[in-house]
Amino acid sequence: MYLLAAIVLEGAFRKWLLPSSLQWLAFGAKDLIVLAYIFSHRAISPLLGISSMKTMGLVVGILLLPAMLIGSGGVWVSALITYKNAVLWPIFAASFASSLTMRSVARYRRPFALMTLAIGVLSVIQFSSPASSSLNRYAWDESIAVMGVSQFGGEVDAVRATGTFSYIGGLSTFAIYSTLYFVWQIICFRKTSGLAWTYIGAIGGVVCGLCSGSRSVVVVLGIVLVFVVASVGSLKLLGQITIFALILLTVLALVSQGQIVDAFVSRWISAEDTTMGRITKEGLSADYLALLTASPFGIGLGQMSGYAVTQSGQLPTFDDGGSMAVLEGGVLGLVALWGMGLFLISIVISVTFGGGKAAKASASLLALFPVFTLSQGSWYDHNGTAFAWVSIAVWLSYIKGNSLYTKRARPVKVEADQGHLVSGYR
């Protein structure tokens, strides 16, 4: 829970509490917690390729070391941060997946739901506040000076919320992962006294996403839920999702008298680019071959990240994590990026096709999106990297603890959810 608080509250400290000279304390807090966790939890489970995940993290570290050293000659802080995002988090995920239990997941259900609800309420307040409000600050005041506070546009004059995060992207990423996490608990856990908190958390996550104005929230949630229903093929599951959708629609109609939905739809319609263009990264990615030909060893890690750009004033010509990884890391960067992606995909395939309906549902909700983002180069999004690896760790822990990675295996009571066996889809 300390790690989650460090990730979620980082932006709040940077925007409203700490001076610019001390923002690094909030930025680095989660990494210090991760390092402490790795050193205090050295036992790694051999199941499900968890131990291999730690090895892959070390391999990625070796592959990216030359690019990190090159980048250290430029903006060294950005080089170190990018290297840390690529190497540290998969090693942490291996340790976390090895020690996490479903009893712990059940214990933190309520505080996480309350946290998500609180951020949702703050997002609604930011949405309803003027752009000049102190609530609608970014972590760097220079961002507002250059671009101004982002608004929905179209027919609705409202601010795109950031919640407790530094920027809009952090809130939208949190919205996706928190919603998928709580929907996973709704689907894969038997009904307990804490079921209401899962619905509260899931609804809070969706509200955060809509207030951020990010179309990716709706697109990702829609694709994942369709994938879950198609892969599991259960009428009970369809009924649960339908109930959640009806409750969600009722809440959205009451919150801000439906203005949030109106603003989101207005932004979707009036956006200059198309949704499909954003998904396919039309005009955002670069030609990998051209980048590798121009600089086979890369220009150095972190040199095209947000912080480095503000220091050098050199604006990138594309906005795509994969292209940036290739530009900065060269051939070895591409091998590291795709190597980790293929490794994670192999784990998902082995678990999904070797398990039952619970394994398919959990893989769709907890692994599908993070594996996609990590294989596309999320090193440059520190929040996205953190949430992705935590989600993968929770998924592997669930599969490991409940023996869902084999068709004949049964759940075990030692990993029970408050005394009740998890998963109604055996």
C-alpha cells in the first residue's frame, strides 16, 4: 500500500506541496520503496516464469547499458530514469509476484477503493473548476506557461482533470488500471462482504477516466471487456458486466448532472485526429529502419524524454515509446524492447491456453493491456511502467496461488479470499 500511495500521491506533492527544488523527493519515492522491497524479498518463485522475469530484467539492463552510458553524456538524469524504468520494475514484479497473496489483496480492497473514489471526487471538482484554479495545476508550471491548461473543447468549456497526478496521462492510466483491477475482483472473486467496495472502486476509476478526457480509457476498457466475454463465454459473466454498466450509467447521470459524459462525447466528436489514427499511431511513430540506419547504437537513453526536451529545447518529431526506444537505444534497444515483450506474451499464452475460464478472465483483465503497453515502449511513462508491472505481478500471484495454470488443478485454501475460495469459473 505504501508503494501505491507513493505512485498515486506523487503528483499531489509536486503540484501543491513541494517547491521545484524538492520535487525529486516525490518523484523518486516509489523507486526507493521498490528497491527496499527487492532487497527484503529475495526469494523468487520458480512457477510461471516468475524467476525468468527477474533474469529478463537483468538481461534488459545489460542490453541497455551502452545506451545508458551514451545518454549519461547528455542529460544524465533522464538517462538514469529511463534505464531504471526498463530494468528495475520487472525485477520488482518478480519479487512482488512471489510474495503477494490473495489474502493481502482482499485486505487492501477497501483502502484502494476509497483512494480511487477520493481521486474520482477530486477529478469531478477539477472538472467543474476554472482553469485558473490552484487545483488545476501541473507538476511543472512551465507546462502551463507554454501550453496552458488542457480543456475538453467543443461545446463544453471544462478542464481535463489530473486528479492527484502530475498530468492528464497519469490520471487516465490510473483510471484504466484501477477499473480493470476492480472488475477483475468482481468477476473472479466469490461474493463477500467486500463486494460493494469493488463496485465503488470500479466506478471511481471510470469517473477518473472520463474526467481526464482521454479516449484511450474508453477504448481500452471496451476492448478488454469484449475480449473477456468472448474468451470466457459465460452468461454469468455477461450478467455481472451488465449490472456494473447499469450502476455506472446511473452514477454518471447523477454526477455533475451528466455534464462529464457530455464533455467527453463532445471532445471525442470534435477531436482533430481520429480514434483509429491514435490506436495505429498514425503520424506519431517513426521508421525504425531509418532510425537504426542513422544511429545503430542510438543517441543515448532518455535524451528524447520530457525532462530532456525541456532542458535542451529540442522537440521530438514523433510521440511513440517504441520509436523513442529505437532512437535512443539503437539495435540493442529494439532487442530489449521486443525481447521483453515476447517473453511476457509467451507467459500469457502458456497460462491462458493451459488454464480454465478463471485463467482466461484474469489474463484479459490484468495482463493484456500492460503487456501491450510494455511491448510498445512504456519506459518513458514512469506511472504507466509502475502500474503495468504491478498489474502483471498481481496477475501472476493470483494464478500461482490458485493453481489456475493447469486445467486439472484446483484452487487452494491457503490463498483464499477472506476464507472463501476465489473464482466462480472453474
